[in-house]
Amino acid sequence: MQSFGLTVDKFLDHAGKWFGDHEVVWAEKGVPVARFGYADLRERANRLSGALVALGVQPGDRIGTLAWNTRDHLEVYYGVMGIGCVCHTLNPRLTPAQLAAMINEADDRILAVATDMMPLIAQILPHCPGVRHVIELDDDEAEPTNGATWSKQALVAAHGTPVNWGAFDENAPAGLCYTSGTTGRPKGVLYTHRSNYLHTLRALQADVVGLTARDVLLLAVPMFHANGWGLPFAAPAAGTKLVLPGRHLDGASLAQIMRDEAVTVAVGVQTVWLGLVDHLDRTGEDLPSLERVIIGGSNCPDALLDRLQTRLVARVQTSWGMTELSPIGTISPATAAPGSSGSAGPPPLGLDLKLTDVDGVGLPEQRGMQGHLKVRGASVLDRYFDADTVALDDEGYFDTGDLATIDSAGNLTICGRAKDLIKSGGEWINPAEIEAIIGAHASVRHVAVIGRPDPRWGERPLLVVEGEPSNDARMLLDLLRGKVADWWIPDRVAMVSMMPLASTGKIDKTRLRTDYEQGLIVAEQV
């Protein structure tokens, strides 16, 4: 058999050759800014590779990106990875101090930065002595300001000679992404070309994301979050028309571009889709081309799931994943019965699951039991970036930190984070069970349960709700009676106007706890 390296540049090579005129559309505020084919994207990204070589980068060098879902960011993905460098996607919603720490830990040599984030970079650079060049993206009119700062267009015009892609081993690193840090300090996950390639094949399975050349994909997942769920690779691999919405993910902007570009598959976190259906309800608009919506980020309350399926008239697929999994873990199948909910589906080929007890011992019965979820597979990390030790057990499984069950059909249901369990009077309370019941009420938009210190019981659950102003704390707690043990029912409730969310769309429980400790969240005793 031929030696064929599994490197991600081959996705764009394939798309450029066989789907060269299939479009990529970059939009801002719902209006297309640029429209180009995969052949043009391939040529532009390859010339960027040549320009990076001219700046002196070597295989393995890390190049940071601070950008939105745009044409230039997609070109940087392939331009960096195609020559064996590492694309380190940075989250622009972090503080300058956090970003500087990540840039220094990764030893980024070059930063590729969206024009509107250049002021942020000006704050960061004095604390990052290893950065040699800054490349300004998304502005064709920008000119170099000094010897270390380039506009991307000027750089490619001066140095963008074509180069050969893929001249390195498939196990070479391709991308670096840090975890969201919602439950602790962010940690780096280093993806390889091989892991990204195999993850893409997993995503393209019919009962996973299952893209085809007839689809139009809206990528509302930030490209700085776990490689945009790997879809910047999967779309060209399948020849799928790709719509990049830029930084504007409000309901009006998404509705306009989805309607005008006839989007068939849309991917994002639940907060994005909540904003979209709110807009559609206000305007009476419809999205007749939409066939599927894929939700990730956190468990979707049944009330929101039902609302999405009814209002969008589209199949909604719920999913579970992690940065450490590249990130797709499981997903409810596209062929599942309409209206089914509550699980994130079975694991696709390439990923294995195991439930253990608290000591890491595999449960003798893996179906119908709750346990600590561990996973292994070709796109699951073995150790964190710059860590000295592996993060796997003796059988090669990674501990996700989640509690889960697997039903008789193999469908995974996440029951909460092990770190979120509340120990009250020496017994455990699972916040996820309370959140699922409260979240099913139509008046609730977001719900979280966190532990608060209690002098008698050690910890007690605090219920935090974002919902209708008319919500009554006693009414919400009454929803729990008879469904959980009485001593599980929170005795304090906080109504908030806006739930703190991490960039991934997950509720930021670390911030919730801090806000409560600092008195920024006022809880009513019930």
C-alpha cells in the first residue's frame, strides 16, 4: 500500500481540486463580505504559507491566532498547518493577562490578529517578548506599521510564493487549544495532524455531523474553540458550502445570512440558537432551507429543545464533547426519531467509552448504571501541553470528569460534572438532576446549581435562575418535590438577569461561585 500521510492540508487539496467552485462565504452582520471557491482558498492559503516561511518560521513553531470566523482566519489555519507549524487559537474573550500567559507558555513566535483586536494586542505584546511578528487580518487596506507588524495582504503580496504542503510526519503537531477553564485553570491540548484527520472522518459519519457536497453549513462555533469543532476540516473534506458569520452571532444577523445562503446545517451552542428563535418569534420569519441544528456546549433543557424543534422546523441533534476529544464525543443520530431528547447519542467509530466507580475501577455492568465517564480513541489526548505525566489510566482511558449513564441502546447521557457534586451532611447531591427538572420549565432560560458554604451541613445547594421576571422561587422549588429527595431541595434561590457564560456557551460555575462569595449574587431564603 502507498504511504499516505494523514495531514490536514489534504482536505483543502481535495476540495480545491474536486470542489473548486463550491463556495466559502464570509459575512459580517448577516451580509456577505467575501465569496470565494475552495480552489481560490487553497491558493491563498498556500501563498500565506510561503510568506510565513519567508518570515523564518520552522516546522513545530507555534503561531497564535486572535480572530473570529472569517476568510483570513480560515486561510491562517491551512497556511500554518500546511507547513508543519502549530496553529494556536486564542480566545479573544479572555483578559490580556490570561492571553499573555498562554502566548508565553506556548512560546508563540507570530500572532495573527483581527483588525478590531489590534488594541488588545498592544496591551499584550509588552508582556510577550518571544513574539517576533504580528500579522493583521481581515483588512485589505491595512499597511505595515513597522518591521514587526504586517497586514496579511501586504505580507502575502511581498513574500507569498507557493510552497509544498504536507512534507512532515502525520504525528506532527497541528493545533493547540486551551480548555475553557470553567472548572479550573485552562490547560493546553495539542492536536496532531493524524488526530485531526481521524476526527474529521469521525465527524463525517452519517449519524454524526454527516456533511455532504449538497449541504450548506453555518459555522457558528468560534474557530478558537477546539478547531471550530473540527468543521473547518470537515466542510472542505466533503465539499460542503461553508458560511462563516464573522463575529456577529445575534439572531437578526444569523437569520439573514441563513436565509440568504440557504443554510441546511447549522452548528453552535444553545445560547446562539436561543437568540435566533427569539428573533424569529419577534419577526415571524422562517428558515425554510434549514434541515438540522447541532447543539453543543452544555446540556440543553428540554423546554429549549422542544422550542427549537418546533420553531425551526428542523431536526435538532444534541451532542457532548470536550476540547480534549478534538472535540466531538457523542451526538444524537441524524436518523433519531424527531422529538427524542435527553441523550447525546452513542459513540461513533473511533471513540470508546467506559464507566468506572470513584476509584477508577470499571463498573461490572456498563449499561443502566451511573458512573465516572472515561474515553479513549485516536483523537483523545494522552497528556496536556507541556505536562510531564500522561492523563490516562492503565488501560489508556482519559477521565472526562463527567458523571454519565449509558442506556441499553448505547446512548450516552451526561449526568453532571464530578467536581460539581455538592456534599451536604456527608451525602452527595447531583446539581445536574436539579438543573434538568428546573430547566424543563418554559419560563427558565438558564439554570445552575452550585454549592454554598453552610456551617451545619458543610455545603447546601444554591439555585441560580435566569428566566421570566415573574418567576417565583417557591414555584420553581415546588417543581422538585417528589422528584428528588427533600433534603436535595435548595433553601436559597437567586434570580439573575444574565447567567455568566464561558466562550463555549457553558455556564461559568467558577464565576458564579466567585460572584456569590463577593456578594454580587443575592440569594433569597425560601
